[in-house]
Amino acid sequence: MLDRMVMTRAPLRITFVGGGTDLPFYYEKRDYGAVVSSAINKYIYVTVNKKFDDKIRVSYSKTEIVDDVGSIEHPSVREALRFLGIEKGIEIVSISDIPSKGTGLGSSSSFLVGLLHALHSYKGEFVNSDELAREAVKIEREILREEGGKQDQYIAAHGGINLMKFMRDGSVDMTSAISHDSNLKKIEDSLLLLYTNVERSSTEIHKDQIVNSAQKMETYDEMKKLAELAFRAICDGDVDSLGDMMDRNWRMKKSLSSKISDGWIDEKYEMSLKLGAKGGKLVGAGGGGFLLLVAEPGKHEMIATELGLRKVDFKFSQSGSRVIFVGD
């Protein structure tokens, strides 16, 4: 182990189209799923340091001080330490740029990716982006058996704007957006991120989607087709087409589960269209969190004010999880 502090940061993410096709019930039956997502410059920071004594201290929204790994309440921390064979004498602190519970920005996976990166570095081990993503998927989906897909872990580890394909054999194929900076800037400037101040459980939404999946496979097929078209629109800087495809994707996604939207969210979304938005969606599984809209930049403040929702400024982030500090 290193006798010095290590700090990592891992990005949060927004999704454009295709969410849900990264769930195993879909891609294992339909060859592959496809999602378009981007890392953003809002991060979760994880600091790891050697503790003076043999206890374990974990600080997030609460603080735990325990004698052994098995006594840790935070499931991801507990299983990450077990996974990497760290048993005692460590402090772990986490902070986030924006609310990181139930907000649809992939925070739980970003935290775990950043934590694994910090723990590997603390042990003096190199780990690449694919390894980080695979380890995070293993812990969340296989060890903890939490319902969900793989896009969050991979985008947190790799960063960038990506078309991700989730193959039947479990592999993930990532294509990064390569385009003129002016095209990506047009897309970035058109995006309006609004906080609904509603938290929700993505696990419960995913469970409900799985229950209803047999009757909805054709809808998932259509959402998968939109992913490749939307990715092309992003690379081309085609704001209008992206807005239209996000609107179509959102209307299809709402049909997959009654938990994805509600009357209040629907009212806010329809109002945004009347105010000039070209399309949008709730980020992540749905149910609350952040509303992502496509609109002319000059209309952003007006739309946020009329909807009564907090606007959160952001930019795309090309970097995934990275070590940002190692103490002397």
C-alpha cells in the first residue's frame, strides 16, 4: 500500500437516446443494445488515505467508523474493499459537484468507478478504463445484484460522447464522437439541464421495465435504431434532428413503465415544447432527477424561469475517471 493520499474524479453523465436497451433482458435476446451518452464536467471526487489506526472510516452523506470491512453499511464501498483485498486501516471520503442520489446522472456508478480507481492507485496498481468499467459492473450487477445496465460504468471510466453497443456476449463496443469542434459546440450550447428536485430509485424503475418487457420489445427495437441516428446528428451538429429524436425516444420510453414519468413531469415537458424546446427527456431511468432539453441558447433562461426549475450549466467532458492528486 502507498502511505500517501490519493484523489480521483469520475464524471457524471447525460443520456440522449437508447436508455433501457443496455439491460440484459434486451441485448441478450436482440443481439445488442445501443445507447448514446456523454460524460459532463460535473464530477464525483474520491479521496483515499491510510488511517492512523486499523479502523476503517468512510465519509459520504454520513460517516461510518468500523473495525472490519463486513461492518461497512455502504454496499459499494464494502464490496470494493473486499474485491481488492483491503481489510483495514483506510479512510475514504467522497464529495460530489451536484446532488448525487436518485438524480439520473449515473452517480452511483461514477462513485464506484472513482473508488476502484483510487483503491487501485492506493495499492500502487495501474488499471485501465475498460478494467475499471468491468470491475464496477461486476460489483454492481453480479455481486450486489442491483438491477440496471452497463452504460453508467463505461461512460464514467472512459468519458467523452459515445455510441455504446452492448453485445449479447457481454462485451461493450464504444464509438467516440469525432467531429468538428464547432458541431459539438452547437450541440453543447443547445442543451438545457434542469433539476426537478425529485429523487427516485432507478432500481425500482428497472424492475418494473423488466416485468413488462415481453410486450415491449418492438419499442426497445425502435429506441435502439434512434441511437445510431442520434449519434450521427450529434457528430453533424444537427440540433433540430437531435431534438426530434430525443422527443420520439422519450415518448416511447414513457410507454415502457408507469414509473418513468407522471402528470407533473409530463406537464413540465409539454410546457417546455410550447416555450420553444425542440425535444428532451428525463435523464437516466426516469421518475425524476434532471430534465434535459434541446432548445435555442437564447431561450434557456426563459424556459427555466417559466418552468420554475433550476438551470445547471455544464459542458461535455472528454476525460473519464482519472487520478488528480497523489500526496508526497
